[in-house]
Amino acid sequence: MRHSPAFARLWIGAAISGIGAQLTIVAVGLQIYDISRSTLAVSLVGGIALLPMIVAGIWGGMLADAFDRRAVLIVSAVAGWMSTIALVVLSAVDAAMSSGGSRVEVWPFYVFTTINAVAATITQATRSSVYPRILPTELVSRASALNGIAMGIQLTVGPALAGVLVALIGFPLTFAVDAVLFTAGFLGILTLPKLPPLTATARPGLQSLRDGMAFLKRAPNIRMSFIVDIIAMSFGRPFVLLPAVAATVIGGGPITVGILTAAAAIGTFMTGLFSGPVAHVHRYGIAIGRAITVYGAFILMFGLVIAAMQTGWFGPVGADIAHVNVVALVLAAVALAGTGASDEVSAIFRSTILLVAAPDEMRGRLQGIFTVVVAGGPRIGDLYAGILASLVALWFPPVLGGLMIMALIALLLRIYPAFRAYDARNPTL
């Protein structure tokens, strides 16, 4: 941050505006439930936005490679800002109508949150591809570590702030707070220097996509960084289980869900905060493999805690916080904090490989693919956990998933020695 004031402004702005983004995610769910009284209606927020987000990640990456990245960021930020303003207006209309006994339709919320998600996806893909242009290579890994700090702050402060603000000032003003916080991110973008393409690149379209996929085929280390993350997220995402775990296994209800969710975010934050040693690590492939192996071990630990509770090793629990099993809650929180910490270690090195090894003209497209992986993997993981929990038991998906992650990572590191040997002092595709 001292070396590059442009990076400092961009990072600070993104961290502040990200709090507002997380605030809106929670507030939209609360408002939709307040209108519809339907959990399914709330779950559709993410489901409807998934396909547009995937398209936006790929398209946004092509835009970032073909045009001035500062200009792409400005346009996507304005689109996101306008969708947030639309939520403010829509929520205000609903508040006015509710006094007369009627409510607005739910579908406009889906429209504006999807636009917001698309804009955020393009912004994220483009912003990450900017880092190597405004920082020297040896500082990119530290920039990736700083992103972990920002994400940890966003995931802890944003949702908590949403609950407090909705209760105190209502939905319209809560969305308005996000619109105000968004200005910090916009100012960070606006003060960037111009970042035009360094080489001639195909315009967004089929040829640009083909070029990106052809490059990925020639880049086994970058490709492997995607594969290992998909494995971790597909078999190690227990968050969809938390409401049932809190209601029937550990006890404590919504408060337990909040504690366990925050535990993972705190693990991410603390790892970013104490990530100075990443500057001295050069064998990124080994570091990623070990981090994801530890991630699998913590997922297994979480599953074993649930299994111990479900097999009657501890006493009965209740859905209110007064009847929570404190020992099980602490152990589960430690396990999820461990997953957040180890995943952040992996993320630091994976994102650095992506930014440093790839040439500048490909960084946008690869960041777009990376965004698709990040968005798609957890949803596959939710599906995996939900199906197996319904067919077997709540403890089964994390126990099996943890074992699968550790076994598959060990196998891949053995099969692909080039990834295991990756050295940041001599980055290779």
C-alpha cells in the first residue's frame, strides 16, 4: 500500500464498498422473506443470478483484456451503483404500500439483485487483473493476502450491520447505506491511471473465448489451480447444513448459525492479517496442496463433531441458545475457523499464480474463469451436501468430503509433479 497509492485507494475502496455489498445480500433476503414468507423465494436470489454471473465472469474477462481496464471498472461500478439505487426506490415503494395493506411484487428484487451480481462479477474479474499493472511482481502475493483481510471484514461486518440496520431504520435506508458505501469503491476506481491493453487482443466474442481456452490448455499449473479449488469447494462446503445442525444437532438456532458462519470469516480475516510470511514462500504448488489438505482435515473434524452429536455421545439440545451444547459449538466453530484460514492460504497462492504466471493480455479472461470457478464450486458443494445429508445423515457429507479432499489432493500432487514443483521465483504456466 505504501509502494502504490493507486493500489491503496483501490483496496480501501473495495473493502468499504464490499461491506455494503454483503449488507445488501442479507437485507434483500430479509426483505423478500418479509414480503413472501417463503424460504424458497429467498433461495431463488442466488439461483436466478448464477447463470448470469457465469456469463458475466467470462464476458467481463474478455472486456478487461480488450479495453482500458479502468474504463471497464467505471462502467461496471456505475451499473452496480444504479441497481443499488433501484433497490432503495423499490424498498421505499414497498414501505409506502405496506401502510395500506399491500406489498410490491418480489420479482423486481430478483432483477435488480441479478444486475448487481453481474456488475460485481465483472468488477471483481477486472479489478484483480489490474494488480500486476500497478504493483511489482514481488508484491502481488501480499496484495492477494490483503484481499483476505478485506473479505474477512466484509463477511463479518456486512451481515451483522444488515440485521442491526433493518431493525433500527428499515429496509430503504439500509439499502441507502450500501449506496453511500459504494462511493468509496467508485472513488478508488476513478483515481486509477488509464490501463489500456499492452498488446493487440481480440474483441469480446467467440474468438476471444477460444484464445482464452487455448491458452488454458497450454497452462497446466494455472489449470491445476482451478481444479484443486473446485475439489475443495465441491466436497467441503458445510454451510447449507448449518440451519439443520443448529436446530437439531448442536442447538442454539439462528444464533448458532451466525456464530459458525462468522467463525469461518474470522479464520479468513486472521490469516490475511498475519500473512506476512507468504512473502518468503516460493514453492506455491506444495503450499496450495498442504493448505487444501488441512482444509479437508478441518471439514472432516466438523463432520466428526456432528457425528458425535447425532450418535448420542452428548446430551439432548434445543433450538434456542439456552439449550445449545457449548462443547460441540466450540469444536464446530474451531473447525470452520480452520477451514476459513486454510482456504485463505490456498487462495493467496492460487491467485498469485494466476496473476503472475499469465501474460497481461490473458489476465482478464483467466480472472473471469476464476470468478466462474469461485461462484460455481460452492453451489455444487451445496448440492452435494444437501443430497447426501437427505439420503444418509447430516454428518455424512463433511466426513466423506473431508476424506475425499485429502485423498484427491494427494493423488493430484503425485500425478502432476510440475505443479508440486512450481517456484514463484521462476513462474511457469
